[in-house]
Amino acid sequence: MGKRWFSGLRRVGLGLMGRCIALGMAAALGSAALAGEPIRVELQPSRVKPIHQFTLAEGDTPFRTLVRGPDDRLYGVSWTGGPSGLGTFFRMSVHGHVVVQHAFGPGDGVAGPDALILGADGNFYAIAMQLDNGKAALIRLTPHGKLTVVYRSLDYGSDCLSTYARLMQGRDGHFYVIDPGGLSQYGCIVRVTVHGHVSVRHRFNDDDGSYPQALVESADGDFYGVTESGGLHNAGTFFRMRRSGEIKVLHHFGAPPNSLVEASDGFFYGASSFGGAQHAGRVFRLSRQGDFTPLHDFEPSADGSHPWGGVILGHDEQLYGLTLHDGKHGAGTAFRLSRDGAFTVLHALDRLAERSATAGLAEVADGRFYWVSWTGTDPTVAYQLRVVP
């Protein structure tokens, strides 16, 4: 099976099955445990409540992270469901009221939206699948749901754009597509201009990493990112990319990373779903030179395990995330981690009343967090987390 272990999987398989297989590779390599005892803070009396259960008409698989809109409401996409079963674009209030802004149908020519982001122009952008040939398309959706196709992929071999891809927008206004190797051997990074012109910035070769997962434009003008595999230990790399597409590997991971954010202190922070002292996950810090510092190794019974959705940077400049398993009730946790490593379990999810998530958190202006739980068997439910000071 080799290094192409997730090549045939659909998008949900990339997230769930692929990383499960990655555990076998990463566990053999392991990671050094944190020096000394981890810093833990007493459980906070935060409140979690379900605010909406999705119907098939609203969207059957909205399992990605929600996106905060310019109106402080939450937006998301589902790549199935809706009247035609081809996916939806929806808006959700902070109280859980859901309105379908666009239901994809045969007349759109595209379906299965994914990788939603908010653009600098106040519109939303996503990757979708063309109905006539199965290839990828970059689409734009206004907050009211008007659909425009910005770019249609005609030949994957030339533009390296697939429906597995993720999106980010640079300060130059152009979009950078992070393709994790859905059809290519090791993945690539593609730039799509606002006018739909495409150029491949870099094709990964496994030595510099494979299956890129995240890309961040830094304050220094360069891009920094992580790959999930490849590199010295076949467990991913941390890299810098110039605007020309030139890549320099700055760090080789011992366990596959799944996220990357940059804080105001100039450091990058991220998580790995596995790795750490108990192979239950780790949160780490990286400098622009590639200096690696483990901040927290998850202890399953106390902290939860496997932070599948990675970490986000809150308005208070602290790190927040969800674990998928373990914790007090066995269904994962919501957690906070300061940048100096102080770890707090905000809420232990209850297996009977709540569901953990493979997606990440979204924060609104008042500091409340939201996520969507999608298991493939249970109803899809949106949750709200209010952190009580």
C-alpha cells in the first residue's frame, strides 16, 4: 500500500480513515515526551448545549468547520442533502436557527461544496465538483446564496485542482488551493486569481512532504504550511513557501500535523491527532526558523484524546480545540491552551447527550464557540460552547 495509503478515499475518508492508518506509521516513530509535568488548570464551569439538529433538506453532511460571516452569523456547506441531494449552503444564527441560502441542483452544474472560506470581499468561496465530468471548480457564494463559478478545472494534470482541496486567500486577493494529493501523487499548492487564472506554485515530491494540510500567510510575507506525510520520518513537514513557489523544509515531524495558525507573537501553533507521550495527540509551537516546542501532550483520561479538528486561535490569543475520544465521559473534550502551555478542560463531552466532532471550532464576537458533530450514522447536531470566566 506504501505512501499512497489514502489515494482512493472520498473526502470524509481523507479525514477519518486516512489518519487512522497514519497512527500505525506515527506510533512506531513516536515523539519525545514533554520535559517535566504538563501544566493543567482546574476544570472550568463552561456550558455546552445543542442548538440545532439538521434535517436532510438543510444538509446531510455538514461535517466541516463552520465559518463566521461578516454579520457575526455562522455559515456552512454540506456536500449532500438538500432537495436534489447535491448539497447546500446554509446560514445559522448564534441561537441555532438555520436558513438554507442555496440548495445545489442539476442546473448549477456543480455540487458537493466543501472547504468553505470567507473572502476579503465579504463573499464565501468553496471547492465543488462539476456534475458533467467530476472535476473540481472554485465557486463564489454571496451571503444571500447567489452562486458564481469562478474557475472550472479541465485537466488535473495541468492545474492540479481536485475536489479534495482546501482553500485560503492571500493578502494579494488571490486564492491558494491546498490539494492534499487526492489525484496527484503527493499533493500541490495552486494559485487561482480573482479572475480565474490558475498557476501551480508547487508540486510536492515526498522529500519535502506530501499531503499538505494547512497554509498560512505570515506577517513576513511568506507562506508557511504543514504536510501530513513525507519528509524524513514520513510523518509530515513544516515548510516555508516563497511567492514564487520555492519550498524550504524547516522541520520534520514525528507525528502527522493537522493544523497551523500564526499568533501575534510571531510563532506558529498546531496540533497532531496522534503522537505525544501516549500517542493521544499533541499541541506544538514552531518558530519561523523551524524550532519545534511541544506545548502539551494529551493524557486520555484527564484531557481527552485525538484533537482531530486541530486548534484555532481565539480572540483572547489562546488556543481552543476539541478532542474526539476519552475524557471524563469517554466522548472527548473541549479544551483551551495558553501559549505558555497551561491546559484547561473547558467541558467533558457526554456520550449520551453530546457528540464529539472531527471538525474544528468557530468563534463569534462575544466569545462563544460552535461546532457541528457528524458521525455518518447519528443525526447531525450543532453545539454551542459558552466559556464561563
